[in-house]
Amino acid sequence: METINLLKERRSINFFDPDKTVPEEKINEIIEIASLAPSGLNLQPWEVIVVNDPGRKEILKKCSFDQPKVAEASATLIIIANPNAVEENIDSVLKSWVELGYINEDAVETMRNMPFKNYGDKESLSRKLFAVKNTSFFAMSLMIAAKGLGFETHPMDGFSEEKIKANFNIPEDRIIPLLITLGYPKPGLKLLPRAWRRELKSYVKYNSFS
Ligand SMILES: Cc1cc2nc3c(=O)[nH]c(=O)nc-3n(C[C@H](O)[C@H](O)[C@H](O)COP(=O)(O)O)c2cc1C
């Protein structure tokens, strides 16, 4: 499907077919395509837990204010932002840049310090914002990739982060910006028309805020 149509036709689908399964190879393919999303210094600070086991989906549903789609969809993905991705991934980023000719070996030490200047210390707010900002690009790409491969999705932040962390063994230092359900629409599902979008002139300015 052409990109513009994908963006225009993606919708948050509330009702999924509980009898149809998205194979794990397809889920992995969607995630791999989404991982082509841009990220600051290419640090890719995202992690995903694919919840596709029926019992585990029920637990996740309970952590998500009982939203039925969490369990009805073939899988619900816990999208995780990892503030530690700077320390974890910087060496791989720099190694690949040297190998591919983006930078010379003698620039490596200077470049290694860059993310600490830009994104602060592990515990800082700027580090958390870095992780969530980049993970959001990944999440949007994932929904578009899913649509392009013939599946539907629904982003959600109606959940208890504390409960999800406790039930899915997620370390305390991680952030969960959203969940994404993934699956096939319920047969015969008729969507209501796309809801209100703000008028461009109410939020777009050229050249200065005022
Ligand atoms: C970060 C985020 C969190 C959301 N959380 C929920 C949610 O918990 N439950 C829900 O039913 N919809 C949720 N939505 C879906 C929105 O309500 C939906 O995207 C919006 O109404 C526009 O509909 P559309 O995506 O079909 O255009 C969320 C969307 C986003 C992007």
C-alpha cells in the first residue's frame, strides 16, 4: 500500500478477531521494519515484549483497565523505552560508523561523549525524554508497518505501568510509553468515520511562535 494511503487509512481498531493469529515470523518482520525508525545518534532506545499467549494477554488486560482488545487482539505489544540505551548501544553505533566509513577511528572518543552531553546522566529527565521520544517514532513506524503488511493496530496508554512492570518482570528504570494491540479486525467490523482533527491554522505557525 502506498505510504500516503497507509497514513490515511491507519485507524485505532477497537474490535479484533479473537480467532485469528498473526504468526510470530510476521510480528518479527513488523518489528524489524519498525526498527528502521530514526533515533538520536542511532541509539535505538526501545524494547518490546510481545504478549501473544492467551493467559498472559488476560493478565495484561487486567493491568490495562480491562480493555477487551488487549486480549482479543492476536498480540499486544508492550513498548518499552530504555534510558540506558546510551551506555548499552553507543559502542555498537560507533563501531558500525567506523566500519561503514561514516567517521574515522580518531573521531570515536569525541563521539562517545556526545550522547552524555546531549542526553544527560542515566537518571536525568532529559535521558528519560530521549528514550520516550525515540521509542515513539519506533511505535508509529510499527503501526504503519503492520498496516502495510495487512494487519490492524491500536495504541494505548490506559494501563497501570506499575502493574505491567510487576507482572512482566520489567526493570524499574524502564518506561512504558504505550501498548500496541496487533491483529485482524473482527469480521464485519464497520468503523465510525475518522474523528475530529484540529485545523492546521490552530497549531501551525511559520517562522515564529507569535
Ligand atoms: C499514546 C496513545 C494512547 C492511547 N490510549 C488509548 C487507550 O488506552 N484506549 C483506547 O481505547 N484508545 C487509546 N488511544 C487511541 C486514540 O483514542 C485514537 O488514536 C484517537 O482517538 C484517534 O483515532 P484514530 O487513531 O482511529 O485516528 C491512544 C492513542 C495514543 C496515540
